[in-house]
Amino acid sequence: MPDRFIQLHLLTFYGPANLNRDDTGRPKTALIGGVERLRVSSQSLKRAVRTSDTFQQTLHGHLAARTQRLGEQIESHLVGKQVAPDAAASASRKVAEQFGKLKGENDDNPTRIEQLAFVSPEEQEHAFALAERIAKGEEIDFKKEGLLRKVDGAADIAMFGRMLADNPVFNRDAAVQVAHAFSTHNATPESDFYTAVDDLKSSSEDAGAGFIGSTGFGSAVFYLYACINRALLIENLGGNDALANSAISALTHALATVSPTGKQASFASRARADYIMAERGDDQPRNLAGAFVRPVSGKDLMENSIAALEGYRDKLTKAYADNNPAPAIMNVRTGAGTLADIINHVSA
């Protein structure tokens, strides 16, 4: 039987960037080890992964939609099949409400769900078919029809889970846990004061700018940790080992190569992981964030971060007598390993 847990530890350097903003527009931070660190939320990271080209191409046909607009899709589908608007709206509401509480009938969008719902391709296809039957006058027993699924081929739901407040029996536990990424060293956001010039403004008017503003940014080496429960992932996918391996490959590739898109046009903050440590085994997983309780310092923050991470991992392994196989490592600095080696290690 394949190893139950897969753990990924990545170190990535970003130059000046604002990957993930707080409510004031500045980069998110956290106080760790008594000093301020830059931070990127797990939600931002997972969003970047789910919408990446790597994910979309590798898992095409096996990705769900997180949306409030399922009812609107169904309504549009029915109208396209020449169903009368009132009948289309009524049928759409009956189906969409299986995924969550709907807006009021007097709302501007009466078929829209109040909360975001993760809808698998199989559920969406079945929803359209049931709506067509309802529009023709058929009474539907949704419990017998099996519209909502506990398992299916939606790889992203299997990985990241879902919650349906009105139908909790169809919730799914996430097989993938992603930690907030944070800088391995002290890092405080800075402010960039900028101006914009009106191109059509003549020099005879004045020398002032057409617009002035400021934005926050920061630069750091970030540590990112992700844990995959392979057994749960396969269970969530109805026992489809091949799809589970494809999902693990896509996730690993995306975490190494995809960045959150916050202020991308202003900072071109595209980066790839400088270092990846991939572990697999049945021992209890553990985040290696403790390697950076004491902030890394020195002239080469990446090299010192790698040393701190590997040293801490070795000490934990010895202290707890872990029996996991040796990890696979990719280190751009030394030329050790490749991303393909990492993917082969975790998806075999």
C-alpha cells in the first residue's frame, strides 16, 4: 500500500512584491518568534493553485466550480432549451437550493445561492438534467435522485474539501492541508510612494503629477508547508488511484511554480521554489516551521534558510525515531534534484 502521508516543504524567494494584501492594502504579516514576518495566507495560495494552468490542464474534466451562481447557470440552460422564463426560474431555484440557502424571490438574483458552494462536474450535469425534468412538470425526490455526492471525480473538492451548511452529510474533509507561508527572517512591509503623469498635460500648465498614491511591498524568503493525506484523497475520489496521483502531481507542480497574483502588474512577482523537500511515509506529519522560530540572518538568507530547515528536520527525525524513507530534495543552488524527481517521489 502507498505511503499514507506526503509532506512538501518549499523555500521561495520573492523580490519586492505584494502577493497577498490585508484590509489596508499592505502585505499581510504575522508575529513569529517575537519579530514581524511577511505572510501569504493559505486561502490565497490554494486559489492560485486551483486556477493555475497546470491544474486546469492536468485535471481537465475533474475540477469543480466554487460559485453562488449555479442557479443562474441552470436557468440560462433551460431558457436556451426554450423553457418559459417563469418555469425556468422556478425549476432553477428548486435545484440550486439543494446546495445552500437561496436569495429571496424578490432579490435581483433570486436563483443565486447565499454562500459559495463547491459543485462537482457530475453534480452540475445532474443538476441540469433534474431541472429539465422539473420544468416538464415532474415531481423530484432529491433524496432518491442522489444529486449531491459524497464521493466523485472532482479532484479539487477531494483535496481542499467543502462545507454545505444546509446539507452537512455531503461535506468533505480536505485531504490536503496548506499552511500560511511566512518569511524565514524578520521582514517589515515598506511603502512605495508613486506618481502618474498625464500624457496630454502641457509643460506650460504645471509640473505636478496627474495622480499620486502609495502601495505596500516587501521582499523575503518564504517557507511553505503542505501535507497530503493520500489515503483520504483516494477515498474522496471513490478509490481512483490514478486520478489521486494526477492530483498530487498537479498540486506539487503548482506549489513550486505558481505565485499569488496580488499586484502582479506592479511588481512582476513571479517566482519558482529554490528548494523543495518532499517526504512520504506513515509517521505522523509535522510542520517544520519551528526551524524558523529564531529568524534566519546573514548575507545569504536562502542558503541559511535551507540549512536551518534541514538541520531541524534531522533533529526531529532523530528525537522521534521516525521511520519514513529519506526525502527527495531539489536545491536550485547546488543543482541537486529536479522538479520531475520530486513529482516522481510523491506520486509513485
